[in-house]
Amino acid sequence: MKRDLLSFADLTRADVDRLFAVAARLKADLRAGRRHQELAQQTLALIFHKPSLRTRLSFEVAMTQLGGSSVFITDREIGIGSRQPAQGVARVLSR
């Protein structure tokens, strides 16, 4: 079952254990040359208020390695709260 992760505080110990087990398996598979498509046909929108080279690249590489894609959008382009309400931005991005 998929669910949204809003806070790490919402995770149980079992959730955390599963998360680390999956991460370890995916990393081992990557090192062994096995490709994954867990996120095929999925796109991650990356919105940053401040420049963030390491975080941005880490997410873009991870999405590519898992078969998905990402788009980078600056806070300035969206104008959350000034030109666009947060609910409107969320609605557009969820499509």
C-alpha cells in the first residue's frame, strides 16, 4: 500500500526497518548492475526555496536510477503564496 510521507515521526519502527532494507537491496542491485523500474512513469517535482546542489542532484540521480524522471522548478517561478496559492500548485503538480 502506498501512502504519503509527511513526517518521519509518523513512521513505526517496522516502517523504518522496511525502508532501510529496501534501500540496502536497491543499492546492492545498483552495484551489481541490475536496473530497477520502481518509479517508471513517475515524475518528481523538485521545488527549492534556496539553491541546493547536493540535494537536487541526489534526487535527480535517484529518480533516474529507479526509472523515473524529475523536473526542477524554482520557488520564484511558481510564486507560492504570492501568484499561486499552495493548493493550486499542489493540484497542478499532482496531475
